[in-house]
Amino acid sequence: MLTVAAVAATVLGGARDGINTIGHRSAPQAVRAADLYFALSDMDAQAANLLLIGADPDYATLRTQTLTTYQDRRAQADADLQQAAVAAAADPAGQHAVQTVLGDLGDYEALEARAQLLEDQATAPAGKPSQAALDTYRQATDLLRGKLLPAADQVTAANAATVDRVYATQRGDLGAGWWWMLGTGVLALGALAALQRTLAIRFRRRVSLPLAAGTLLAVLALAAGLGLASGADRHLVTAKVSAYDSVIALSRARAVAYDSNADESRYLIDPSRAATYEQSYFEKTQSIVHIDGVTLDGYNPALTQLADQHYDNQSTVGFGGFLGTELRNITFPGEQAAAERVLAAFQKYQADDHNIRELQAQGKLKDAVTLDTGTGPGQSNADFGHLSDAFGDVLGINQKAFDGAVSAADSDLGTGVEVTGGLILAAALALTVLGVRPRLKEYS
């Protein structure tokens, strides 16, 4: 019985450590790092919008709203960065990435502040920032895109890799451990049965009630241990595969979407780099919904065709990317409809982007600026807000499921289980001794 108890303690203790690593450290850190990427991306998008609308009085209210959003994202990035710094204390690679962001974020903010000062002094019209302000903004956005965002993504990737590794190891350990528990438990029960038979034959006693009670406790304990191991495995699969895989894919998709939204504004304010920003936008679009063999001009028709195929048959997901990953991993009530709302909002936003480029090509710069920055019905930022909200809805469903699975595992494998297991072992051993000791006295 001691061997069975040792095996069970090892298996269940390992499961608890694995759940703790995934549920309370690495997975939340990966999501937090993705949130940092999102906050930094939207900071730069708002900074680009401020240059884009310039001093045009038609955008006075929008300018105030944009400044407020920029400050909100700045505070969010600072909070995420502080938490990431604490979480990365034991991870050299993570520490290096966090230090990169810490070291460069102040420089980025200083460049953005200078760009805004130069723009304010120039009182430039919409869509035509002063050259000095544009040059300074270029330095800022190059710093963000070249160092800050890759560093944030590195933190996400490092923690995601830890989740994958711990999950694979723990599932293997739980599978092997379940059979070890069963094997040692069967041997222990066989030994107790043999002892009962020996006592019955040698001492002519039909049954030892204490020994029988001890054997029953051992059976119950073994069944409970096997059940806990199976339950831990189910919670682990739910937390990691069903919930976390969707959470991290959607978190990264939302973060990349905000960066692509910034590319849209960069495209308008910096004509000399328009082709670069257009390609960057397309690459990020492809990371969210990847369609093979298309260009930016052919993307929307292909997206419409593949989306319609999916709406007709939900098992058909003819595209890849983060959203493709999510639509292939639908598990929870309401998740399918929520994920499809993301797809529909993404389609609408892509249509807006196409219209912005059409207006720009026609020389209607202010109309393009209005469509890009507008928050009214049918305008790009309004539709992007719907996309962001849709991401939030499906993220919430999966995050709730993840938290529930981790909480259930914590409850199943908590201190109470250890105490109860110890008491059952002590009682089973005591009953065994009580069953054997009188017979040994008779023998002596």
C-alpha cells in the first residue's frame, strides 16, 4: 500500500505542478505578452491617426478621442510590461525581451511626443503632415516595428512553447502514471487477499473484519486515485487544447489586427513608403486569415468565397491563419457563432480597407482619411471596433472555459486530497495491523 501511495503521490503531484505551470504561469504570461503587443500596436495606430487628421477643424472631436485612446493604450502597455517583468524573473530569454521593451519604450514615446509637437506647430492639413513630423514618426514606428513588437512577440512565443512542452510531458506522465497506479494497486490488493486467505487457512478464521475493511478502503482509494488522474487529464486537455489554443490564437490575431490597422493609416500619411506599408498590411491580414495564392487585390473576392463556403457548411474551413485555427477548434457553447461574427466583421473591415485605397488612388485624400479614421456607421474605425469587440467575445468564451478547467483541476488536486489520501492510507494500514495482530498472538 505504501508503494501505491507513493506512486499516486508522484503522479498526482506532477499533474498539480503541470496544471500550475500552464494555468497560473506560462499561459497567462503568453496572453499578457500578446496583450502588450496589442497595446503597443494600437498606440502607434493612434499616433498615426493624429498625424493623419492634422489640424483640420473637421476632425477636432476625433483628435481628442484619439489622444485619449493613445494615453489609455500607453497605460495598458506600462501595466502589461510591469507584469511581464515580474513573470520573466526566472526566464533569461524572457528577461532579455522584456528589457528590450523597457529600454526602447521610453525612446519610442519621446519620438512620438516630438512628432506631435512638430505637427501641432505646423498646423498641417489632413493627410499631409509636415516633413519634420513625418520624419520623426518614421523613427518612432520603425523602432516599434523593428524592436518593440518583435520583443513582445518573443515573450509570447517563449511562454507558448513552455505551455506546449509542459502539456506534452504531463499528458505522457499521466498516461503512464495511471497504469502504474493500476498495476501497483492490483498487486497490493492481491497481497491483501492472499493475506486474508492465509489467515483463514492457518488460523481457521473465515474473515478478518479489520483486514476486510482495510482492503475495502484500499479499493476505494485506488478507484479515487485513478479517477483523479483521469480527471486531471481531462482538465488538462480542456484547458490547453480546447481553450488555451484558441485564446492564444485569438489574442495574437487581435494584436496583429491592431498593427494592420496602423499600417492602414501609415499608408495614407507616408506616400513614399506606401508600398511597404501596403505589403505589411497584407502580410498581417494573411496571418489572421491565410488564403493561398492570392494578392491583396484578389484577397477580398477569395475571402468572400471561402467564408460563404464555411457559412454553408461549418465543418469547411478553407483558410488558415489564426482565425482558421480557431474555427477548427470550436468546443464550447456559443463559440461557433462568436467566431463567425469575427469572420464577418473581418470581411467588412477588409472591404473598408479596399475602399480607402480606391479613394486614395482617385486622389480623394480627405475622403480616404475620413473613411479610415471615422467612427460612424460604415466607416473603417467603427467597423474595426466591431471586429475588436467580436474578438473580445470569442476570447471571453474560451478564457472562461480555461479558467474553469484550471480551477476544477486545482480543486481536485488541492491540499484536501493530500490530507484525505494520507488519512485513508493511515486507516488502511491500521486496519491491516489490527487484522493481523490477533492472529499473530494466537500463533505465538
